[in-house]
Amino acid sequence: MTDESAVMIDGPWTHRTVSAAGTRFHVVDAGDGPLVLLLHGFPQFWWSWHEQLPALAAAGYRAVAVDLRGYGASDKPPRGYDLVTLASDAAGLIRALGEAEAVVVGHATGGLLGWTMATHFPSVVRRLAVLAMPHPLRLPWAMLAAEQGWAARPLLGFQLPVLPERRLLARDATRVGTLLREWSRPGWPDQTTERLCRDAFQIPGVAHCSVECHRWLVRSQVRPDGRRYMRRMRRPIGAPTLHMHGGLDPFLLAGTARGSGRYVDAPYRWRMVEGAGHFPHQERPERVNASLLSWLEDSEPDM
């Protein structure tokens, strides 16, 4: 059986355990300077940022990639997978790391947390960068369109009880590798990335916890908690925002993400990452790093 040692990968970084809001988080820390908090997506773990950690550290930032609640070597409690709780985790983690605020960079599910943090916990978000995720208010309507609804059909499959977890874990977590390939550009992922993600999902509890967030995302649309969340998300975001999206993303289409700037009452920069699918920071890391660093260094990031 795979255990949490599977995500303790050596590199130019330090593995740490940090407690925030009563939950234990595994973080990977590199560099010194202003804090940049990196939030991964599905079906991954902190390793998805392994190309950004050294680049940010070399540019004078303290880059911290976290295993979200339910993933990797972080705690896996039975509940707390709604976006507000997960965003609260990340906000608490910033304070636990000794900072009052941070640049928040989120991919996919982590991008949803970023959007949510900037609305629900604005004081801790100095700047926001989102990859491969539209603003949450765009998602429900986009899913009604035939093309986007079909592309995101795995979300509906995750609503079933028990079966999605079993499918993710069957045959040495083959499904995890399949999702990575189906959602990315041709030729990605590399064997190392696929193997690491498949191993990470076989850590007890990860498959179930990762699916629970997707269940909440869909089921909450017709519940009071989901309606409250959506009402709160109408508040304009006041943090400068960089929004990057893979031009070849077959899961969340670029047209779905484009236009999210209408919810940002601050400098907003849209960047299409050509030749990348749903994982632009891994598929085209040099392009994403260049865009991210130039935006961080720009004192007036308004275009």
C-alpha cells in the first residue's frame, strides 16, 4: 500500500508540516522573500509546481506549495471539502507561515480556491494568479452550453457514490494517468509525472477526499450553502489578477474562462498559453514562469 512517503520528493526545497485551523498541512518551501502560495489542482498534489518553486525562489520570492486538505501528506478529515472551508484553510496557512498576506497562485481546483479567497478573505490576497479555471460565476452557465457541458462530463460522473473512487484506484490508479493525458496537449505527461500522481492517489483517503470537492461543487448549486456562496462571489475582486489558460484545454475551454475579468475590480491580465492543455504550468513551464514573473515584477499590472 502506498503511504505518504510517496510525496516526499527530494529537490531544491524543504518539506515541512504546518498546522492551520486545526488541520495539519504538508508544504514544500523554497526561497526567501515575499510569500507566493501555490495551490494545486486535480488529480495532482504539490509536485505540480516543481517547475515554479525554483524559478520563484531564484527571482527572490518565498514559494510554498501545499498539499491541499485531503491530498498528499496533509490531513484527510471526513468533511470540509466545500470551497469556503478549503479557502479558509489556505488563508489560515498564510498566517501560519508567518505572513499577513501572500500572492496566491492556483491551478484548476486551486484556482477556484484562489477566486474564493480573493472574495471571502481579501485581506490575505495581495495578488491573485489563476490557471485553467474560470471565475466560479461563469461555470454554471457554461455547463449548459453543449460543447463545455460535454467537455466537463467527468464532473457529473463524480456525483455517483463510491464508484468514482474505485475507478480512480483500479489497476494501479490507471484512471489518474488517463485523465492527465486526456486533459493535456499530445505527448504529456512524462512518465515521472504520471507515476508520481498515480502513487499519490493511492495514499489512503486521497481518492475519496479529492472527489468530495467536485461533489460539493455540483450538488451545492441547488442547496442554501451553494446559493450563499454564489451570492458572495458576486462581490468584485480587489486584488490585481493574472489569468492564464491553455489554448488547447479540452476540459475547461478557453472560451469559458475568457471574460472572467468582469468580476475583477482591479488590474486584470489575461494570457493564453498556446500549445498547452489543462496543465499549462507543467506542459509549458517556461512560458508560464515568464508570464508569472513579469507580472509579479510589474508595479502596475494593468494589461
